[in-house]
Amino acid sequence: MRFTIDSKTAADTIGRVAALSGERPVLLTSTGTGLCAVGTSLTLEMEAVMQADIEAPGVVAVEGAALRSVLRVCPPGPVTFADQGKRLAIKAGTARWTLATLPAADFPRMKTDAKGGRSFTVRLVADELSRAIASTAFAIGEEARMGLNGALVESDGRVLRLVATDGSRLASMEAPIVDLDGDPKGALIAPAFLATARGLLKGTSEVVLTLDETTSRLRCDDWTLVGRLMGGGFPDYRQVIPTKHSATLTMPREALLSALDSVSATLTGARDAIEMVYKGDSGAWLRASSADHGDAMVTLDPLDYTGEVHTGFAKHLIRETIAAIQASEVRLEFGKPLDPCVIKPAKADGGLWIVMPVRL
């Protein structure tokens, strides 16, 4: 195998694949149509196809960390790779490197559902999927509770919906479907797949997402990402969504974030509570109190509010949730003091967030 490729393409594309592999191997395959690089973390597999000047086709495996280290210091210009049996020779400008190779036949490719017992494929606008991931992935639980450490992906045939919860908050966001093939069924996707996918979506127009019995596969431009689906059942999240409310508060999102940051200045613990109060014509405000550092109060200037509210939230839960909503104005809906707070964009866009209050 022998091929030449631009150093920037090698560093950006092969380097990203190598970053996923770490000390595991990267598989490089050169054919008459171009170069393919595959990396794996054993739970994720990333494949990239790129243009290269192929002088001799072939396949070679090399440790990802070592390959990435070389690519990061390659000077601008062409880089030539040549398989020398047990060594991969790399030449860039006046620099030369030789890396130990590994048996290509032992590279652990991820298996997909060959029987096709359950296959569901959707085509989506990349920006819409990226927005859905950003708006929900933050709420995935970090603990090992089955069903809460991944994001639910489901569809009604019209939209693809992502839902995540850690038991204290819930995030749900929809992405319109451009095209659909197969029978939509829910699946639990790992946080690492979502985080990696979002990076690949930048600069892409449309993507194709396929779910089978065991894997999720995302294809965009010259990239393919494969991840193992998670086991366990996602809780019936619809049961915790309140259907009625007795009070509402509508505010510019940035103004509410600023108020939350201001009132949090005296709070040192992530789970310290922020108190929210408004009573008719008396106004609306946030309060916080710390025995060690003092008190804080910020008067709110809402666009609209109805009813009366006296409740509290863990500062990190409410702040992170509001920050994840990509809307200029947000509407908070309240019931009783310890009922879940429902948060939506002031103008409906398929997103819904829930934060559980704390006892003051």
C-alpha cells in the first residue's frame, strides 16, 4: 500500500478517527477510488472516506495514538504513506517516521444487524438533528441506572424525537423528518454516540440515521458513525408531564439566565436552591440565601406572568436547562409548589423541558 494525501486532510480527518481509537488500531484502506480510515473505541466505530493519490492499493492497521501524534506535527503539503511490512513509513517534507503495524485482519469491525429484523431509517436536516442533540443530551443521567444513562430516540413518522432524563429533569426535542423507511421503534442511544455525532454534523446539510436491533448508524457526507444501542427500558416519560398549570412566567431567555447567574453569586454548592416568587401585582423575583456567604435577590422583568408562584429549584438544574433551550423567549408553567415545572419556548417549536422543584 502506498498513497499520498494533503497533510491538513490527514490531520483533520484521519486524526479525528485516530482520536476515537486512542491506543487501539486505526485501519487504513487504499483503493482505486480513494482512502478509507476506520477507528473504534469498541462501543463506537467511525469511518471516513477521503480523496488521496493512490499509488498502490492495500490495507494496514496502525496504533491510533501514535498515528495522531505524527499527523499533528506534519508540515503543510503532501504526506506519503507506504506499507513496509511490519512498519508504516510516513514522509512529509524533510521529516520521516516509521510506525509499527498491526495485523489488519484482527481489526474489530462493529457488527450490524445482518438479518434486518428491525430496521428504521430516517433522513434529517443536519442542523435540526444537531439542535435536538444539544437541547437534550445535557439531561442524560450520569449514574448507572439502566434507562437513564442514555437518550431515547423515537418517531411518529413525522418527527424524530430525542428524550433524556436524569430523574430530576427531563428534556425532549423534535427534528422534522425529510424521508423515512421502515417501522419506527424506540431505541436507547449512548451519550458518546450523540456527542461524537454532533461534531460530525457541523458543515453538513442532510444526514441519514439508521436504527437496527443492536446498533445506530449515522451517515453524513464522507463520514459514517456506528454505535451500540444501550440495554434497558426508558421510563414512560409522558406520565411525568403535567397536563394542567395554574401559573405561567414568560421571559427573554438571556435575561432569565442573567438573573439566575446574579442570584447564584452567594451560592457555592451546585445543589443550593434558588427561590422563585411572584404574586400578582407585587412583581416577580428570585432569591437565594447562604448562611456562609449572604443573601441575594434579583427582581425579574417578565414579558408576561399569570397566577402566583412560590417555589424553588436546585441552581444547576434550572440554569443548565434554560441554557440548553435554543429560543429567544421561554415560558415556564407551574402547578403546586412541588409540582414539576414545564418549560417551553414562548413560540412552539417541538421542544419541552421539565425541572423538578426542591423543598425550600
